[in-house]
Amino acid sequence: MTFAEPKTHPRIRLISPRSPLSTITLPKVISAMTFGRKGLFAPLNLTICAAVVPPHWQVEIVDECTRETPHVARADCEMVGIGAMTTQAARAYQLADQYRALGVRVVLGGIHPSALPEEALAHADAVAVGDAESTLPRILADYEAGALRRLYHWRDQPAAKIATPRKDLLDPREYLVFHPIQTTRGCPHGCSFCTTPAVFGRKFRQRPIPAIVEEIRRAKEEFGSKFFIFSDDNFAGNRRWAYELCQELVPLGVNWASQCDILISESDPLLAAMRRSGCVGLILGLESVRPDTLREAGKRFVTPDTYGWRIRKIASYGITLWGAFIIGFDHDDWRSCRDTCRFAQRAGLGMACFPILTPYPGTEMFRRFEAEGRLLTRDWTRYNGAGVVFQPRNFTIQELRHAQMAAFCEFYSPFSAIRR
């Protein structure tokens, strides 16, 4: 295969495909839910990609989630990079096929292509597996040398630091959260349903603290931002590092929220430092209150009989908690769903969510259900936590959907909200 000679200033277009929840029929609804903005979060994956593109390349970001009409492929660039989560995969492949038909080189990356690179390769000239900081610069260098390969795995490239995103390529008026901050990447745990260990293994990496502080400082000075979302899978996966970061955040006078495991309850110094640094809320992945379900989920580092005191300990530092549960594991039935909801009420959680178990590609759960013949569809638009894409063991599909809605309605009922 031959490749076109690159121009002096080649152009790359980075695209975030629309998901089923952001189709062209919904912009007014989404705008109302996000206080006039078209999107919820700025696409951190693409702004990080843009940051590692060599300076002599021209870079453009297209976020379909903020557009009222679909993006139309144009042969006015040398390369297109498309990042996709599983629910975005179908649209990502459609866009990739359109661009390739015009002779534009296409690179696919993100969680879904990283989990299923062979599938993605049917729609791309190259697939980037894992970190963009390690793969994208190599891809662009090989393209310019006329030696583009098909597959680039982040573990095969020199280690690279987590990059500071390029936000100058986006309009802040289009997003409710324009400054999502990534402080870490990965998670030390190996939960069977989670895509993080599936793609990155259990390698946990921290971004340089001065880079984080500088990004927050600039956002505060330039945009007046005082509240930040740390978009980490597990903020406190390295407690010593998290403590050091919190110490550096104190002088900034900001507030923030993030996600982490419940084991932070074991460190009073860290909790105190988090609160001093402005932590006001945390999402805790609790999954279930049944020991056998937690074992099935691969969460062997904690037992549910300790949830009560751990939640009280964290909340005692003035941190609001959001409990994230999952229903539909093989050890679940309608009673366990009821018990999970009522535990969330008794625990005084500020918020809770009850998504249906989704065996995302690349995970241990996906491989097991596939081997057992229990996957019902490969329509990736349905892999969103709201529908049932596998055959449950102790529910019919209708019963599982009903259990989810019953938990949601009971937890957020007026009586429950007032009591909590």
C-alpha cells in the first residue's frame, strides 16, 4: 500500500462521534438539562490527543455531541482520528468508512477500539490501543515517513506522562463542565465488569502534580472556574501521592469532586487533606451489598458488611457521597435489588445510581458471557447501562428492567429524599 506524500503543514481532524443519547433530535432537551450548554463534559480524550500532536500539524476538534446536524466527511485533511466509547462505536465506524472512501487516512482509538482492535481495523488504516500520549505521536511520525502500521499498542511504545489537554480548540460556552481534570489513569483493582483493567491492566499512573496545579490555576484565572471534576477512575489509588496533591491544592481555594474506591475510609490524614483541598463530593463504586455478588464482580478488596462504617467515616469529613451500584449479576435477584436500594437509603447517600450490568467488550465479564452463549446482541448502541444485552440468570429481561426502575423510583421518591 502506498501513502500520499505529507504536506508541509499536514492537517488532522479529531472527532468525538455522537452517542445514542445525543442524536440530532435531542439538542433542546440536552440544552435544558445542561443550563443552556449543548454538551455535558468537554471531550478530554480529544483535547489530550491534540496536545500530543507535533507542532507542525494543524489540529481541529469536532464534537458531534454539540452539533445539531451530523458531521459530514470532507477530504480537506490528511488524517482523521476518531475516539469512541462502546456506545459511540457504530457512529465511529460509519464516519471512518466515509472518510476512507474519500482517501483520508483514519485512526481509531479510545476504549472500544482498544478492547476490540481487530473489529476496529476493518474500518481504519490504524488502531491505537491505550494511551494517546504513547501511540499518537508514533502514528503521525510513521505516516509522515510513509510507514504507517496497522496496530499501535501503548505498552510497545516508550512511557509518556499524562498530557495537559489543549482546550483552546473548543468553545467553553458549549459545555457544562469545560474543565474536567485528569490527575491519574488506571486502577489498581481488577473488577470483572470494568474496562479500565481490561484496557490498561492494573497499572496505575499519576500525572505530575505541578502540571495539575498549573492547569487548575490557569482555568481559575482565565475562566473564573472554582469547581472542578477530576475525571479519574480511582483518585486515591495511590494514597501518598493523593495526599501530596491535596496539599498543593489547598492554596488554590477551589472545590472539586471525583471518583475513588471506598478504601479511603482507612486513611484519616488523606480524608482531612482532601476536605482541606476542597473535595465536596465523591462517587463510590459499591456495586452490591451481597458478598457473593462482590466476589463475582471481582471486588475482593472489601466486604459489604464494612460499608456502613466506611461511608459514615468519609461523610464525617463533610464529603457528599454518590453510591454507584450495579444490578443483574448472577447472584442477584429481586430481593438483592430491594436490599441494595434500602441500604442506600439507610446509609444516607446523597445520590445513588442503579445501572444494569453491562458486559463491555474487553472485560472478563464479556468473555465469560460470550463463552456461555449469553450475549443477546452486538449492537453497541445498546451497551449503555440502561438496557439488557445479556441473558440474566435469575431474572427475565423484563424483570431486570423493572427491578432497576423500582430501585430508582424508591430511592428518589419524595419520602425517601426527605428522610435522607
